[in-house]
Amino acid sequence: MEDPWQDAMDHAVALARKAGTLVRDAVQNDMKVMLKSTSVDLVTQTDQKVEKLIIESVAKKFPTHCFIGEESVAAGEACVLTDSPTWIIDPVDGTTNFVHGYPFVAVCIGFAVNKQLEFGVVYSCIEDKMYTGRKGKGAFCNGEALQVSDQRDITQSIVASEFGSTRDPEVMDKVFSTMRKVLCLPVHGLRGAGSAAINMCHVAAGSVEAYYETGIHCWDFAASAVIVSEAGGVLMDVEGGPMDLMSRRVVAANCQVIAERIVKEIDAFQPTRDDAAAQD
Amino acid sequence: MAEWTECMNFGISVAKQASQVVLDAFKKDKEVMLKSSPADLVTETDQRVEKILISAIKEKYPTHKFIGEESVAAGDRVELTKAPTWIIDPIDGTVNFVHRFPFVAISIAFAVNQQTEFGIVYSLVEDKMYCAQKGKGAFLNGVPLLTSGQEDVNQCLVVTEIGAERDDLALYTMTSNIMRLLKLPVHGVRAVGTAAVDMCLIATGGADVYYHIGMHCWDIAASAIIVQEAGGVVIDTDGSEFDMMSRKVIAASSLPVAKRIAEVVQAFPCRRDDVDPSMCICGASSC
């Protein structure tokens, strides 16, 4: 049976590659930096340019489709996931890395229909690694199949996470108390690439066992969630329930046992949901 | 000196040859042994690669001396004399190697009269050969490297590691250092899992400062000269002159940034690499 979304996915891969080339070129040049949210949450002209490129191209080919894009939302668009085919876009995941030339920067394109994620594309453009996942058809990096780690013992695991862009002291206390508890399990180590999408692709690739973070947005993990799942991994909320794309939180792991063990150590908190305005 | 250039080129070629052993083993399952803690790992590949490097270098330079991580683990003393000395970490990022996390480096430094003359860091999964010879600049796959030059700590991207210690004091010190830095604020904190590659990222300009407590001389001797030759500075975490045996380092884009980081970062006690391992950390012969 023909895949109704194959065409859309092929288009997403081509667009991610085109956008990624733009991003990679911009790393060599002057990048304009505007401040967003706090002095540590950055956005550049390239973020906006890339998102515009993707949305315009998709809208032309699929005029009935909807969009949730990081920069569009920042400009005032609603962040609402309906049943319509919806493209969930982070034009530059890892903007701080991008500004510095630190080599983990990804173009992320997720696609959902009837509120179910159908495919995800994450192009780690400085490394030239194209990660893809299609529901029911597996996950790949540059054409090679991805498979999560088969580790079941948390004390033999590497965990990825980030410190986030909020400097609110109460939030930071929770981030650090969680981190200390995870380290004391003990785990083999902690890694942080500076991009949620790339951290999750490392779970899919089997090189880390788990990733957790609170404070990310739906566009940061919609695409990589499909990639983790199709590589055999599991996704859940930081309090153990099912993953909720609008909740600003995720745990991605190679297996249920590791995910649940991480969840036990997390000092959970709830940032404002991505769909909060819609619920008012 | 021209003769050290020849040594460096030889070092680069043996690093490349030895990397094949690591790459062959990379995709396979490994038998893992523990060293000082449940997060301080070693494999048979670490030991094999060090033997290959040392025997190749000894054959060409029979009078030269060696400080190698696995030789020291097997009982050799760490002693940097005036003699030409190769300081070797056969696999920096052993945890990464075990997990197939693709940042693993062979690190080779060379010192004469206790001064580092050149450094080689081969990030072998990425096929990135970083090198620097004193007074001749730093290079990545032949392309010159330059640090970011950043002088404002609030615009800095910081790279560090939690390290292998899991005791309360070390963990508390390492995590509270990160919290204080984030609050300065800095742009962010990153971790790739190998001191050598972390420091080379400073040399590329892709990040602005690296600091660590608890690593060993073989982890940073090579990358320290790479950072310096790329225009960066390397000092101790207490703000004093860099001492590769002290188990503490800050490598930064500029002196103002390095000094600012030194004001914030606290160290936990570590036995120096060049001290008799039977001595207590505090320096007494027994506690």
C-alpha cells in the first residue's frame, strides 16, 4: 500500500538539507543576534530565514497543511495542534551553538496528522548527519539503520541532559538536584550537546541510553521523538505518564526499565505549556 | 627545532596507525574494567593501543622516556625529567568508546626540559587530527586554528565534564561550579566526554572556555599546547600558572575570561600526578 505521507517526508528531507546548507554557510559568516526571552536564549536572522524558507516551500506544495514553527510562535502565531496535517518546525535547534560555531546544530521537521506523529527529520548540519524516522518504517542516519542501546543496567549508562535557558533559581535548584541524583545512581557519565534534537538522536543511535529535559518546546522534540521510537526506544513524561508534545518535558530512553529509573530521580516541575494560550 | 618537527610527524603517523585498532573495536562489545570509581573505565583496547604507541616510538627513539596512562596504572611512576618525554593517553574518552559515543581521541604530547614542544590529539571517529608545535601555530587537518578571542565571560560558551569521581565532595564541587557559572551568566555549558577534544574545541573557537578538576597530565598535555598555539591561554583553576601535574586546568579564549573563571571555580583535593601514590592527598605519608 502506498505511503500517503512519503511525498511529504521526501520534501522534508530535501528542505532540511537545503536549510542545513544555509546554516552551515552562515557559521562562517557574521550572524546577527537578537535577544529573545533572556540573555541566554538567543535567536538570529538565520533562524527566521530558515523557518520562512521551509514554511513557504511546504505551503506551496501542500496548501492545506498547517504549521507550528518556533519563530512564527515567537512572532505571535498560536501553538495549536489540530487533526490537520501539521508541520512542526525548529529551524535551528541549538542556536547558542550556532552563534558560537559549536558543532551541534540541527534543522528539525516533525509531521503530525490527527495529532499523531507520522515522521521526523533532524539534520545535524555541521556534522552532515541526516537522521530520519517514519512511523512503522524504522529510523536512519545517513541511510544506516538506527538501533537503541541494549543496556538494561542504569549503572552502565550514559545520560544526556541540558541545563536549560532559564536562570530562575528555583528551577535551577531542581535541575541540579535531579542531576546529582542521576550521577549518584551512579551512571557512567552525563553528556550535553546543546541541542535537544541531537541529544535524542544520540539515544536513537545507541550511544547514550537516556535523555531527559524540562523546558524544551514541541518543535524541539517532535521530529526526534519519531526517530527514537522507530529506533526501538521509549518516550515518556518526566513524571512517568505518556509523552505529551505540548508539556515542555520529555524522557527518551533505550528501554522502559531505564526510562522508569530516570523518572524516579527527576525533581519535576511544570513550565507554561506550549498550548497554554489555547486552553484559556 | 627541526628535529622536533620530525618527531611530531612520526607521532602523527603512529597515532593514525594505532587509531585503526580503536576503530575496529569501536563497533564491537567491550569487556570493561573499573579503575578508581564506577565511572572510571578501562578496556583491553586502551592497554593494547598504549603498547603499540610506546613500542613504535621506542624503536625509533630508544633514549626517549614515556608517561603513559596505562603504564602508570600498571605501576610506573609519573616523573617528568628534562629528557625528551612522550606523554600518552591511548584512548581519551574511554566511557565514550565503550558506549560508541563518537568522541574518542588518542592524545600524544612531547616535552623536553619539562617544556611541551608539541601536542597531537586525534579525534579518530571524526577523523580530526589536531596538532600544534611550539611557536608554529595550531592546526586541524592542516587548517590553522584560532580561538574565539572572547573577553566577556557573559558571552562565553563553557565546556567541562563532571568527571569520574562519585564521592559527595567531588560531585558537589563539580555541580556547584557549573551552577555558579550559569548564574554569571554564561551562554551555556556543554560536555562531550573527553578532556582532549573539549580543549581542542576551544582551539577551534567553537567554545570559549574549558575547565576541569581531577583529570591527569596525559589528558591535557597535548591539547594545552594546541590551545596556546591557537592564541588561547591555559592556567590553573586557582589562577596561577598552568602546571600539567596539578590535576586542574582552565583553557580559555583570553586571559580575562580565564581569570574570571578562576574566580568562580573551586577545586576539590586531588593528589598531584607526580607525587608518590602511596602518599595521602594532603601530603602526609599516612593519615
